[in-house]
Amino acid sequence: MMQAIETKPTAKPIGAYLVEAGLITLDQVDIALSEQKENTMRFGEIISHRGWVRQETIEYMLKKVILPERQLEEDIDLAERPDINIASAWENYWSKTYNLSNPILWDSNAEKAAALDLPRFKDLMSPQLPLIDMACGNGTQTRFLADHFPRLIGVDVAQSAVEMAQKHNSAPNIEYRTLDALKPEQATALHVEIGDANIYMRTGFHHISPEHRDRFAQSLKILLGKTGILYLIELGAGATDYLNSLIELYGEPPRELALVIEHGIRPGDITEEKIKDFFPDCEILDSGEDFLYSDADLQLLEGGFKIPTFYAVIKHK
């Protein structure tokens, strides 16, 4: 028998998690709630007794999904950066996302993402070089870019993200593989294999702790070599304030954001001044401010998710 869970009155119901995971339907939730009013059985016991969801599955959801989300503090400080292994944190995030089909805060169809980026860098990048999609995640943008460049290599620190990309966003001219950009020796090995490369990077830098960003930038410079072009778009000035405003609006982190920060991952911001510091031997060909859009269904947010970003096109001097 499951133990009773003490939660705040506004806690998201267990049934809502199970519906989102595709384990039960809303009609089944209504039936279970009606039955619950007539006896002393708990919600989980009812749906298990009816054979809709196995008891082991319910307990797994409680342990791995529901309780971790409910334990998040409502006044979480996004500027606070826990001491974590960033590779393990992203693997845990993507593994959970992959297995439970969780929503992704920054996920967006290409028309609202890479398609808007493409005119800023396409004519500057030699098609003779492979294009690396750094921190490719589930490969949505990689798949779009594969229609515009002859060779794509999507890399991510999380094996689960790579597996998701291979399953959902494959193409004959795309190769997906794992790469930890905080380990420059991995970048060196890839550069030895493929030579200089162009890089597309969408929000792959900002979440790295400041003390480790030089190492991340070193990996990017190794992959670029002398002839590659880097296009990056990152959370810009005002991004953290924007995310904090979401927490204030919802009274707690929206689920899409909570799913990220529960693993210790925190957003940051990138400015042109920081880019110059990280890439002193490179020149900025173009830069500007923009927004990152999301397909996340944040119903309280008028106009949808729209977070400030900074973009830059960079090459070796």
C-alpha cells in the first residue's frame, strides 16, 4: 500500500501527472475520483485495483517525477548554481524527458527557431565544412539545418538526447554522437577526425557555470580551427528576470521550467562583452538581440513564451 503524501493544497494532482504521461485518460480520472468519494481507498489504489495502471508504475512515478517536482521551493533562486556534474544533470534530464515524454521548455518548431537564425549565417559558412549542431538536444533544429547543408553532426553531452534525436530527427546527411564540450580532449579527437567545422549552437552555453565557460569556449575554438564559423544564440540580458517573472506569475516554477531546475541546471546570460572575453582571438561578424520562442503551453502567459536572447556570428581572426 502506498504511503500518504503530504502536499500543499495547490499541489498538482497525481492524476494530472498520469494523464500527461499517457497512462490514464481524463474519463478514468473522473471515475476514480467519484469512487474515492464513496470509500476510503486512495486514488492510486483505485486505478491500480481497476487494472488501469500497475502499482509499480505509480510508485515509480511518485519517486522519480511527482515528489521531486513537489519538493522544489517556490521561491527558488535562479541565480544560485548548485555544485553539480553538468553532464550527469543533462543526462538525467533528457533520460526523464525521453522515457516520460515530458514537455521541453525551449522546444520549438524550426520555423520559430533555426529558420529565423539561418539568414544570419548561411552565406558566411562554407558548405565544404561539416556543420556541428552543438548541444543538439532532440535534434529538431538539426533536422531543419540538414535541408540547407550537406553534412550535419549533432552532438550533445547526454546520450539520451542523442538517442531521441536519432529516433525522431534522422536524415541521410545527419550523424548524431555524444560530446562533452567541458572536455577539450573530446573536441580535439573530433577535430582530428573531421577537420575544421562550422558550428550552430542554440542556448548551449549560458547554463555552464562561469568558472567552466573558458573550457567550453576552448572546445568550440578547437572545433572551428582556422576556417570554421560559429553562430550562437544564447539567453541574453533580462533572461533571468523574465524567468523569475514566470515563477511570480504562476506562484511556483512552471512545470517546463521545474523539470530543468530540479536537476540543478540554472539559466545564465551571454552578452557581446562576454563573447569577446571568451574568444579574444576571434572577430564578431554580426551580433544583435532577439527572442527565443517555445511551443510550451504556458496558458497564463499572454503571447506565449518569449525570452530575451543575444546572437553572434564569430570567426577566427
